Amino acid sequence: MAVIYIKEQGTLVQKNGGRIVVSKNAQPLLEFPISNIDGIALMGNVQVTAQALHFLLQQGIDISHYTYGGQYLGQTAAESSKNIFLRFSQYELYNNEKKRLDFARTIVSNKIGNQLNIIENHRWEDYPQWRDDAAQIRRLKDKVSDAETANELLGIEGMSSNIYFRSFGHMFHCDFEFRGRNRRPPKDPINVIISLGYTFLTKEICSALEAESFEPYLGFLHGIRYGRKSLALDIIEEFRQPVVDRMALKMFNKRMLSNYDFETEDDRVILNTDGFRKFCSEYEKWMNGKAGGKDQQGFRGIIRKQTGKLKQCIQKGEEYVPFSLEAQNVCSEL
């Protein structure tokens, strides 16, 4: 199933019988049944009637809210699962310093492994230094097991990511350049796509965690910070490279996006309506398993399976195994 993205400014979401209608100035733009959707994402100035909102919540369909530029604001969701016992187990794991650190080490080691997989499986043409970058990242990965605090692990992860993105920038063969990550706001088209992808992916993971009754604000690597859903940030680490980074490479290297899909607004770059439509279409293909052929498993289902596995591991005291490109034999060359 899919998520419906609505970015046309000034539109109104209404209920008509068992269907949802999107209109503007009393003219219908889109109409669909709710039986085939997982959620609705509203971007910017999009209104929802109370009748439509009640109908969607009764059917268990979440409504996500974003700024026009793609910043996630929050979601309107039906009451989630009531498994308080899972939260007790989550608190217990967090309060066990050794187990919490072991979990954090697992997250960082797996993320670095995914970064290495992307670099080592790319078909390199004009950047021989990738071998040096990979060797440096591998040495950092070896240090993970000796890290004694979450902050030390985050430092290792940060250094690895800086080196990884140096190689990553040389994988693009398109009209745009990538000179490393920048954000809040992103200042070039490639960073726009990466940031928007990470935002959508974080929301995807938040929904899966909350459906299982996790406490999303209690993370094991990212710890506790007021207002931050740290557990979602923990889990997204295993999906950044497999989903968003690979999708960005595909969209730019296959010329699915061009200069005409972006606009400059003050000191930031944003996707225009056509560009946003292309992004959402491709993102949904990756989520639903249509990006790699008919037998490709979708990442929306994989994320839900991983959160289910996390639930079992926390409740039973077992070791959690994150999603790994290498372990899943996923081709990372794009």
C-alpha cells in the first residue's frame, strides 16, 4: 500500500462517502478510496475537514504534516497499541548501561558496514582514492567495539560519515555536484533529495515504532533529548544507505531529476511541484518494492519487520540484528 502526498497549495481534503476527495476552489483534483493507502502527507497550506479527519482516524490512517519545503512537523494519528509491558522492557534495557552500549555499538557498526558496501560495490571510473577512503572507514569500524560511551560512538560514526560522503560525491554523474552534506536548509539539489528522503524515512520509522508501542523518545545510541524521537534516529541508521542514498544516486545518475525540478528561495534550494511529484513517485516505489523489479521486497515492509524483531529482542533480552546490505545480498551498485 502507498502514501498519498498532497503539495498543491490551497487545496482541501474532504470525505465523500467512503472516498477522499482533494479539491481546490471547489474543483476536484483527486479522488481515491482509502482501502489502498497507508497514510496521507500534507505539505504546506493544505486543509482537512473534520469529517475527513475523523474518517481517516477511524480507519487507522495517519496524516503527516510537513512544511512546504519538506520539514516534518508531526502527525495526526489514531490511538496506537497499548503494550505498556514493551515500554517497561525498553526502560530496563536503557537503564542497563552495558546492554545499552552494546546495542549502540551494533547500530554504529552496521551503519558503517552499509557505507562500506556502497563504496566497495560501486563501479568506479574516476576516483581511485575510494580505496583509501574505504580503508579509513574500515579502521574506524574496528574501533567501534572499544568505544566506551555513546558519545564516543557518535564521534566514530561522524568521522566515518564524513569520509563516506567524500567518496559518495564522486558517484554522481549528472548536472549537479555534491561536496558533502549541508542541511537546515540544504543548499544544493542533491542535498535537498537526501534531506527530504531522510525526513520521510524518519517519519516512516516513527509510525512503525509507535504502532508497536515503543517509547520513540528513548533511544540507545542517541539517548534522551527533549522533543527528539531518539529511537527513530537509532533505527534510521540502518536504512540511510540502503534506501535514501541509493535512491538519490539512481534519480540523479539516471537523469530522473533536472535543473527544472528545483527552485531557489532565499538561501535554500527546494523542489518545485513537478520535482516533488517525481521524488514522491520514486520514494513510494522503493517503499513498496517496485524500484527493483516485481520480486523486490519493499522497504516499508522491511521496516515493519525490523521493528517487530526489535520488539521481540527487547522483550526477550536477545541481540538485535539491524538491516544490512551485505547480509541481505542487496546490490548497492547504481
